[in-house]
Amino acid sequence: MIRRVGDTLIRCELNLQTHARLLFLGPTGVGKTELAIAFHTYLYGDEPRRFHRIDCSEFASSDSALAFLGGGEGPGRLASLKPARGDTFLFDEIEKGGREFQDLFLQLLEPGRITLMSGQNIDLSANYIVCTSNIGSQEILDPVHVSFSSIERHILRRAESVLRPEIFNRFDDIMVFRPLEYDTQLEILKQKLTAYLTPLRYEGWEIGIDESAISFLVRHGFDRRMGARPLLRAIRKFVGNAMASRALIDSGRKGLLRATDDGQELVLVEGGRGITPTGNFL
């Protein structure tokens, strides 16, 4: 999946391909949005090129096209973003947009130029455009005794039917994401735990992680149907509570994070050795 996106980006950055229009299909929490953010950050870093995330469910009404292009009240969502060359556009859950809104993708995807109600012409022909969709997510999540390639073909047919062939076929690449299995979510948990704890070192926190804490967080956060999001909630809730409790009791900001003997909560205790949340955490 990542290799396919990378190949597309390389062709575009070397001017072997004029633009990239990508469609990411799959259940919630499997990394569709994260992948778009990751490649934008990798390409542009701190450059003043912006990442625009648009929730298509906000444009489900009959006047959705006007809300996006302007007309009536206000300039419209697209004009308010003030798009510039090099910006990346992410349209989340494209299938939830109204029919008139989806029709705009006949221009947005190819040729990439669209005229606002004000008469202003917007040129996105050289911008990256990513659309996500949960179409067919139930089929991906339900355990069935068929290969993923068969499920993938079914999802692609459904997506083409829902989005209509004239829109579907304007995408340069269409990718179906698999659900996140246990081992993958375990690695994501470690990465997110590192990301949560590392900035707190600047506030004086020095936290080691016991393996019992990792097991506890996976047990409370793993959800094959919801993907990685419950893991993030588990970290914020249980790790945050353990650190807050310790700080309120004795103002301590050092120790080992571990699960209690009964496995009901996490605590931050003095002493002990554990994994240090650094870049080598994994």
C-alpha cells in the first residue's frame, strides 16, 4: 500500500506524471487519513504548503455545490481555503457528499480546474487530491472464508457503483485498506505511546514502561473493527490518569508505569526499570 503511494509520488515529483488523484477505501481507523498526512509531511515538511481536510458529510444537502463553490451567503468553502499550488486536499468520506457535491469531482479530479460562483478560476491540476471512503467496510470486517483479493474486487465494484463510473475512473490509483490486526496495532500503540510521553520529558517527566503496561493498554485499546483510535483513547485515559494521580499525591514525575496486580489500572511507581520512551522504543 505504502509502496504504491510512494511510486505515485515519485512519478509526480519527477514530473513523469502531472498529478495524483488517490482513492483510499477501507474501515475507520486503518490509516487512510494518516497516510495522506504522512506523505504530505514527508514531501513538504515545514514548507508553507498546506494540508486541507474536508469532511464531505458537511456537503450532503441539496445546496451542497453552492456551499462549496459559493453563491448566496459567503464565498464558499473552497474559496475560503485560499488554495495554492502544492497544497494537498483530503476529502474524507466522499460517498457522504450530496449528488451535486460529488458531481464537482468530475472537474476537481480531471482536469483539476473549477470555476467558483464568483467567477474566480481555481486550478488544482498540479495538487495532490486524496479521497477516502468507508464503502464496503462491513464486508472487509466480517470474517469470511474468502481471500482478501476477492473481497478487494467486490469493494472496488461497489465503490464504482456508489460513486459512479465517471467519477471512479478519474482516480489515478484506488487502494483498499485491510483491517489492522493485533500485531500491527501493537506496533502502533508503541509508536503513539512514545509520541505521547516524549514531549512530556521537557516538563520533567521521566517515565519507564513495564511490559505489563503495554499488555494492559493493548487489552483495553485493541479493536479490530474500530482500528487504531481506541488505542489512542486508552493511552490518554489510563496513562494520563496514572501520571496525574502520582503528581497529585507527591508531585513525583519519575517512575515506572505498570499495571496493578489485579490488572484493573495503570500506576506510576518509584524505581524499577522499563522501556524508555525514546526513538528506540520499538
